[in-house]
Amino acid sequence: MLILKPNCECCDRDLAPDSPDARICTYECTFCASCVENVFAGTCPNCGGNFVPRPIRPAEKLVKNPPSITRKVRAAPCGDRAA
């Protein structure tokens, strides 16, 4: 089951479980669509893979399988954000 991470690992933007802007790679690295397109040009900076839109878990399933509350932000500089 996917771990629905709560934020973009680059800009730290909140990404709700039903966000159409969430993107993931095969390792579930999670970024917003803007960072994927404008900072990483579609290639995951962690694994080198591509990104796809993160599936949306139906709201009724979130009760039994809630999204993660653990935030992760890359240590390396990311776009305009300093390390």
C-alpha cells in the first residue's frame, strides 16, 4: 500500500491525500507537480526514475489506512529553497 506522504520533498508544500498535484516515483519519493516539472524536469533526484500522478485513495479508505504525518524534505538545495 502506498504511503501517502503529506508534503513535497522539495518545497515542503502540503499535499493532501486527494491532491491532484502530488507526483511519485517508483520508490514513492513525493513531490508537487511544479517541482517535478520546473526543478527536476520530470526525473526523480533521488533515484533517477520518472514520476506519475499519485493515486487518490478514496476518502472512506483513509479511515482504516490514513496518510502519513511524517514530513520529509531533501537536505540538498531544491529550486529556490536553501538547504
